[in-house]
Amino acid sequence: MNQWDDRYAAGPLPWDTGEVCMHLRGYVERAGVPAGRVLEIGCGTGTNAVYLASLGVDVVATDVSPRAVERARQRAAEAGVVIELAVVDYLSQDAPGGPFALIFDRGVWHVFDAAADRERYAARVSRQLAAAGRWLSVSGSTEGPARETGPPRRSLRDIATDIEPHLELVEVARTRFSAEDDGPGQSAAWRFLAGKRELPAQPSTQRG
């Protein structure tokens, strides 16, 4: 049993709130319902995947935890929607069914402590995105007060260093994980949007 399966067996699950991610909902409201297939990495018990499927989106949802995927399957059945669900370790294998118009993760990219793993994750996202596709991710931020618990913290430098070689950063915004995440113990977050590159990232110029 992997560590995430252990967490789903024992609880608690602070990342699995049962509420649709406000950043995903906001993206859909701004950009419209995605026209192509959507991938959610780290779908948990399926709240966001069910939301997308209820909009008529063709959804693929994956998680590294078989327990989470089984719960997501039950949630989809209860909601009367169809979702392609799979147990996938995204660092080592592609999700089925690409390319994707949108790839979404809330708090997955940031769990990897090694920069090489975060870069490998970004490279896989780039390979699985459609030409005009977008990756929407929410990650813990180094901003905000000190805390002993909560999501991993990644800096703006981490985002640029690990993602920019593979994808074009379209938008990076300081935010928080949820509307309820307020007050002195808030979990500050980054919301970033990235797309496939038409040209490789160019090296910094040096003034002669």
C-alpha cells in the first residue's frame, strides 16, 4: 500500500474538502467550458472531476491512490456522470487518453521536494497538452506566515526554474487555497497557468 493509500485509509484528508476548487471554477467562468478532453491529476475522491463532467466535459481523472480512485468512481456513479478514472503515478507514467485541452491539479506538483521531480512532472504535462492546451495548477507558496502544518511551500523561483524550460508561463498569481483559508494561519498559494511552447525558452541576455 502506498503512502497516499495509507492516508486515504486512515485520514484525515485536509486537501480533500468536498468543495469544488474555486480556482478551477474561476478558470471555467473566465475561459469557458473546455472544448476538448480534460485531465485532473490527483483527483482524490473526485469532487472536481464530477464538477467538470457535469458541465459536459470529457474528463480523465487520475490519482496515485487506488482507494481515492475507487471513492471517485463511487462519487461519479452517485452523480450520474461518466469519468475515465485510472490509478497513475504521474512521475513515471502518462495519463490515458491525451492530448488534453486542460490539465488541472490542486496541490500535486508542489508535493515533490526534488526540483528534478518537479521538472519531470512539468515535462510530462507538456507532452500531454494539446497544442493550445493549458495547465492550471495551485501550489503552496513561500508567502504568508510561518506554519508547522499545511501544504508544501514552493517559491516563485521554483515555478520559473522547474516549469519554464518545458512550458510557457501565461499567468502566475498570489492567492490562497480556498475562500475559507483566511486569517493568521492561512495557507498562501500560487495559482499558475502554463501552455505549450512554440519556441524554446531563450537564455538571458548579457549586456556587453
